[in-house]
Amino acid sequence: MSMFFRWTSGFASRIDSMVKQIENHDALVSAAIRDAKEARARAKVQLARVREDGRRMQRRRAELEEGERRWRERAQRIGNDDEERALECVRRMKHTKREHEQLTIQATEHERLESQLTRDISGIDGRIESLVQQRNLLRTRQSRAEALSAAHQDDGRRLAEVDDILERWEIKVSVNETDVDCSLGEEDDLELELSSVEEREDLRAELDDLLRGEPSNPTLAQEEGAS
């Protein structure tokens, strides 16, 4: 199993456990990003070591190839003159060849491990980028939602306060209107009463004049006398 999949499976189990205890989603995602970055850092350190080992292997393989070539040439050069030394050269050539073959197998496995680590790091990088983008997007959406919620609550309170003010204002105006109506009603009754009394007195005075044979209108009497 690759490092990336081991990390993701282990991380998922930790997240499941944390979610049951904490509801701070931002903190959870931030912790996941930190874990991913730590895993990436460890993988990069390991990859650097693997690459350095790979370079040493390549140098050693080159040395063994060169050694095999030299022992072969020596065996060929002295084979007719000194058999014992030529056989030793052949023995060393074969030993060098076997070591080269074994190192080639190790180098192949080493290259596979290096490729796997490179893919793991790339996968972790992609996961980090995705987590950061999603976190930032959700932070923005959460901030907007909280702002809208706060504004809605403030608007609701303001509307409730305005409704209360309007209701109190309407009550006050209604009370004032009632007081004015009552006052006007009392003044009208008094006016009617006084007007009735005054009219009755005028009528009685005119009646008295009629009974005495005097004109009720002095201006009219003066005009009659002049004529």
C-alpha cells in the first residue's frame, strides 16, 4: 500500500473520531491540511534519500560494468601466457558480473519506489490544494451566511421596533382625536344653548315693541317718518 493511501485511510479514521467530538469544521479542515503538509514533508525527505541512494547505485553499476570489462580484457590478454592468472581474472570478472546483476535488480526496485513516492507526493499536493480551496470557499460562504443572518436579525428587530413605534403613535393620535371630538362636542352644545337663549330674548323684545305699537326696526321707522 502506498504512503498516500496509508495516510488518507489513517487520516479518515482520525477525522471520523474527531467529528464525533467537535463541530468546528474550520478547525478540522485546517488540522487535515496540517497533517497533509507534514506527510508531504516526510515523503519529500524520504524521496530525497531514495534519489541519493539511486545515484549511488548508478555510480556503483558503472564501476562494476567497467570492472567486468577490465577483468575480461585481462583474461583475454594473459590467457595464453599465464593460465592461473587468467583464470583468476575470469573468476573476478564473474564475481563483478553477479554483483552488477544483483545491483541492477535492486536499482529497478529502487526506481519503482522512487516513482511511487513521487506519485504519493503529487497525490498529497492535489489533496492539499483541494482542501485549501474547499476550506476557503466554505469560509467565504459561511461569512456571507453569517453576515446575512445578522443583517436579517437586525432588520427584524428594527421592523419590530418600527411597528411598535407606529402602534404607539396611532394610539396617541386616536386619544388626541377623541379628546378633540369630546371638546368640540361640548362647545357645540353650549353654542346651541346660548344661541337659543339669545334668539328667544330677541324675539321677546320684538314682541314687546309690537305690543307697544313701536316699529321693531328703528331704521325702518326713520325712513317712514321722512316720507
